[in-house]
Amino acid sequence: MYRGFNPFDADDPAAMSYMARSGMMRGQGQRRFDEYFRCYPIIMAPGAERPELNYGSKIFLPPSALQKISQLHVQWPLMLELVNGEKERQTHAGVLEFVAEEGRAYIPQWMMQTLQLDVGDMIQIKSTSLPLAKLVKLQPQSTNFLDISDPKAVLEKAFRNFATLTKGDVFNFEYNDEVYEVAVLEVKPEAEKFGVCMIETDVSVEFAPPVGYVEPQKSSGTSTPRSTRGGLPTGGLMHPQGTMAQSINYDAIAPNSTTAATGARAVSSHFLSEGHKLNAKKGAKAPTPKPSTPVAGASSNVPPVTRRRTNGPMPLRLPPNKLFFGYEIKPVKTDADKEAEKENANKPHFAGQGQTLRGAVKRKGDGEDKGKAPEKKANEGRRLDGRKV
């Protein structure tokens, strides 16, 4: 229903403009800046290209706006309310420079998307006051945000270009040549206009799960070789239950365990070649010697026999961020222990009667009789025929 034009309606910008032109407002100080401008992306602003200004909440206004604001009683730092009356969308911003052409306002691209504005649309800009921010809750719009190693430091640097934040905004910032979008879910203190000032304040930041993020499923805690496809998983079997000593059977592979010692003796007693007797009987077949000259068609390099160790220590498979201190504690030797070792070293280790390999006792005179030559009798001769004289 058409109500008609009311020149005294304070909420109607056309009425306020009519009152200002007709002089009705002379004598009473105008307390609020309220003007209409045509909006354009900030990348189209005059001067050198500054794409980094697109990642912030500061806008460009014409010099005439600065002249009007200086004649008003406004609160500094200057906070502005941007309203799109047709779509009933609003947000807040600060002013970076007053260098725009008359009748134009240059705002960041994400702000135009939030207000659902096209290039050249009319926008209402008026001054306002916002409380200092105490807490903001943000939600990244992509799981790529999780790739940032230190999001706190990155956001602290990004917030330097922001003068305000409003609930419902979806702003963006650039980091490592990638643009991240973040939605503002909540701001505190909660004001009527759902906006807060980000200048010279300490802000606590909370994060909601990114859009599209799925919680990882927790494993059941039982892992067996048959339940895995293609053998053991990468890094070996994990043992989430029980102690690490039980998982690797440390009692069986400890250096002082009897099982490990028995296994080591069994490995050392294996003969991989044939044996030969020292007292070989006559007529026994001697082993056929292998030719030293290589035979055509046969390889002289015999591949080594690989044996699987089943009694030695097995590889220790540890989950990430887990340490195992399972080694035996050996006390430090004292001075008394060292002296006892020296005394044992000085004592004779070999004592007693010697034994021969044949086991027979050596008799006196056996060696002397065998060593003497037979004595020759004097005046004893021999005949040519062998008879005695």
C-alpha cells in the first residue's frame, strides 16, 4: 500500500535529503552520515592495482564524504553500515581512503557477494557504532583449511585488513597463493546489528568443523593378519592392547633368557657341509673332488642358503609417537667389584696333572732306551757269507 511521501520521515533517505536541501535542518546538527552510492569492486578503484585490498573489510569513498563526515559528530574509528534495501542484506565496513570518484563506492568482492549486489547497483552507507569484539566463531568453507599448520598466526595476519566483522559474513583471505573462505557464525558481544569492531582489541577465535569434514571412524582395536588384505599392513602389525613387552614376547628374546640361549646354540651347531672321519677305513670311497676348472653350462657360484630366523629377536613394530624402554638395567660397578675382578684375574686358572691323548701313563726309561744305539763289540768281524766268526 502506497503511503505517500512524508518529508518528515527520519527513516526515509529521500525525506532526509529533501529536508537538507530545503534548509529545514539548519540550526540542528546532523549526527549521522547517510548517503547513497553506486558500488563497484575494489579492484576497479583508481590508481595502481592492489589485489590484497580484496581480502579485508575496508572500502573507498569519494572526498566529499570525508568533508561531510568531518562536519558531523561521529565516533572514531569510523564504522559504516552497508545496506542493500532491495535484498534486505546488511554488513559493516571501515574506510581505507577517500579517493573514489564522486557518487561511487569501491568495496571488496566478497562483500558484494554477501550483499547480493551487482556492479553499479545502489547501496546505502551510513555511519554507526560497534562494540569491540571479544569472541568470534568461524567455520571454514572447505577442508583445505586443515592444511594450514598454524591457523592462529595466519588469521592474526589476515585480520589486520579487517575493521569489522558481522554475523553471516563469508569473508576470504589469501595464504600461500590459495584463497580460503570463512563464514562468521557468531560474534560477541551480541549487538542489535550483529557486528563488532576488530580494531585494537583482543579477540578469542573458535572454529566449527569445516564444511564437508567427516569424522574419522575409530578402529575396533583388534588387528589380525587374516583381517588385512595383501598380508601385513605397512609398518607391521599394531598391538593397541596390552603392554609392549607382551606384544613382542620380550621374556623369550631377552639376552638372559634360556629360550634365546638355546636357540642361539642350535643355530651355531648347524653344519651345512658333509663331515669326514679321521680314521677312514681302507677301501672306503673318497669324496669326489669338485673340478676347479669351470664346466661349460654350469655356474660355479652356488647361491647361499637363506634360512629364516625363528628364534632370534623379531623386529620391533611400534605405533607412531610410542617409545619402548625394555632393556635390562645393569648397575654400575663399584670399587669393591673392580678389586674382586682383579683378584680373580691374578689367580692361576690351570692346575693339576697333565693327560695324554692315548690315556697311557708314561714310563721312566722308555724314551732313554729307544734313543740309544746298540753297542758294537770290539774285535768283532763279519764274513762275506754271513756266518759268525
